[in-house]
Amino acid sequence: MKHRCIMTLLLVILGACKKSTAPAGGSDQHDKIQIAVTAPETGYIYLDGAYTGVQTPGSIAVASGKHIVGVALRNSWQYLRKESHVTGAATLNFTTADKPAPKVWKALWIGLYETKGITSSGECSTHFSQTELNMGYDFFQWSIQQHFEKYAYNTIHWDVVRKDITLPVTLTRSPNGNFTVEPSTIAAMMPEIQPGAYDCVFVFWRESEGACNFKSNYFGLAWTNPLKESIKTGFVTIKFDAAASLADRINYYKTNDPGVWLHEWLHTVGENFYQDKGLQLPRKAGDGLAVHAAEMYNYVFPWMDWYRDFMAGTVVNANGTPRYLGIGPEAMLGCSLREKAAATCQD
């Protein structure tokens, strides 16, 4: 299943994630034990993967037994964790030695030199030069560092492989007139795309060139339930309008709307993948997509705070329990999509 995302038209209303002073475990504090938590800098305290609403230095109330306590450091974007068997009041002093090894996710980035299709004017093609594909790849790598890894508090490290396709890639035209690069088309040209090889494939192609125009009512597309697809791999395409200068357009998006790559990847894991692991993510918007629910939680364009909180598991749930929604850094240390596809990891 794929979704259509019109990055420039969806407007939402901002609401900052509020800090809760309530202790973890809800209002019933009978038989709870106070645990004081310190860290090298201000951080957000997690208990068994869930954000508590408490920042360091602070205290949380927990039941006796085994727990995972984590701290997401606000300024350095690192996640620290300790496994503790709680029997009585104690202080947990976190240091950088408590930083876990990140989970490695693997991406395949593909630049298309030529895309061809049949428009109302007949068959035509659009092209990216080698230099232009390099610009697109640099844009992607910039987002990996600034958004993908940072918003995961560096619990995920992306291992990126780039393999451009030099042969013409034929677009599929849907009944509604949209032109798309389909997973089956790319997989047929790159047989190395198999379940368990990559967590996500990212495809970058040109929307229009001269009189050839494959304009469609989306910017990026993502297939939202990858493990149900034949390749069992996340699949994202970015249909880029280079206009007169690709460099100028990329700089525009970096400044004004920088989340296109992250937005689409979140659809591949934030609609079904993490929900199927039992996590409580934000409710789905009217179009059936959780990543599009920003306005329901009072966030605004360009939605970067939304993506950050969605990944951090700190979206305030004003309508009930749990108090905070999203993925969270502890969950990101768990099985990756490709590991689930290959059945080499269980969580």
C-alpha cells in the first residue's frame, strides 16, 4: 500500500509537548518506589521504553522488579540506559558509559538517470545528470544526519549504499493520472533487493524537464506496510521538481521544508511496523495515516517538531492513556525491519 503526500499543502497547528510532573505509573502510587535519576545534562526520563514526562535531575516512582530506565539527552541527542532490579529507593547516576551500541539500519539509495512515460503528448523522458544525482544524494545524507539519526537520539545508525540506475526506468500511470516508480519495477532491475537485504529503498527521480512533465499530486510516496509487500522492504520515492536549478530547489527545501525524506520513511515504520510490535503511536488522521495526524496533536508546518516527538515517543496524548505516544529510543534499539523480514530477530 502506498500513500500520497502533498508536502506543501498540509497545514497543521502547533502544540508544544508539555512536561508532566506526575510520576511514572499513573495516579495510584501505592507500593511504588522512588528512583532518583541524574545525567550529564538535562534529559528526558524513560521507564521500560515509555516517556515518563519527567526530566533529569528528577525522580520517578516505579514498582519493584526489573526495569529499563533510559535518559534521552536534550542537547547532545544521545540515549543512555540502565537495566535495574529495583528493590528499594535508589539513585541512578547516568554517564556516557551507559550509551548502548546503536542498531544498524541499512538503506539503498537509488538515483535515476532517466525516467520515461507516456503523457497526453506522447512518450517522453526526464533526466538527471551525474552532478545532479550527487546533489540529491547529498541532500539525503544531510537528512540522515540531521533528522533520521538525531531524532532517534542516535539509537539508530544508517548504513547507506548508493546504486544509481543508468538504464531508462518506465513509470507506471495510475487511473487518476499519477506517475509512479513502482517497487516491482526497481526490484526487477536490481535483483539484490530481497527480503532481509535492506530496511528501506529510497528512489530519487526527476518530475519534469522541458516539455516532458510527469507532474502528479504528490511529492513523496511511501509504501506503508513493507512486510506485506513481496520485497518485504521499506520503499520510498521522491519525485523532485528541479525547476531551473536543482541546487536552488534543494536549498529551498533545506531551509523551508526539510523533512521530506524523513516524512516518507516514517510512513514505512510508523503506520504498521511499530504498531505491530505493540507500541502506542498517534491516532491515524482522516486519510488513515498516523504520520499525517500532526494537526490532531497541535503541531504546525514544517512539522519537524512533530517528527521529532513522533520518533521520541513524546507526543502528548490528551485523550487518555498512555500519556505519551510514539516510538521512543528504546524501541529503536529493537529489531529492524529487515531483521523482521528475514526472521533473524524477535521482539
